[in-house]
Amino acid sequence: MPITLIVALVLLAFAAAWTLPPILAGRAHLGAYLTLTIDVLLIVGLIRGGRAARLLALVVGGLNVLIGAIGILRFGGSVASMNFAQHVVVFFPPILGAYLLWCLNRGDVKAWLLDRRASPASTPPR
């Protein structure tokens, strides 16, 4: 597994873990459940490999960049007065999205994802 993909998986795991406290406290909204579900599906899909997982990760990465840019523009003037948690909420999605887009367009990651799904050794026995 390429190191850039390992870093992407760690970032996705961090994003999934960031949504857990409100869910476990019982004060989460539907968006938190959707975010957690998508992050877990991306992690599992990227570990298993395949074209569909790569495509879903590219779409999620692009949406993260777009939504993150809107968030940065919305809170642009008040960034200096934010605490660390608010900085993470505003800046992490576009950073994660940009990294996913960059990582998944690298040749070694593409080859690994597609070869992983195509090789018979990677499929579980039935």
C-alpha cells in the first residue's frame, strides 16, 4: 500500500473519529451520521481497492474542497478569534479533500487500487 494512501486513510479515520463524540452524546444531527457512514465506507472501500471506491473518494474529496472553501469564505473575517476546534472544523475538510484529490490521482495509488481489486489473492475465499 502506498504511503500516500496510508496517510489518506489516517486522515479519513480522524474525520470519522471527529464525528463520534456528538453521536455518542446523543446530540448529533443527521449530517453527523451521514459523515460517519461515508467516512467508514471510504476507509473500507479504499482498503479493499477498486475503481468504485476511488471514484467515490474523488467525489467526496471534490465536495470537501468546495464545501470547505465556502466555509472559509463564510468565516473569513472571524478566523483570528476562533479556538482550535473551530479551526479544525473550518480548515480540515478542504485540506482532506485536496489531499484525497492529489493522492488518488497519483499513478502508484491508482495502480495499487486497481491491481488490488483485480488480483485473485485479494478476494476472500467463498
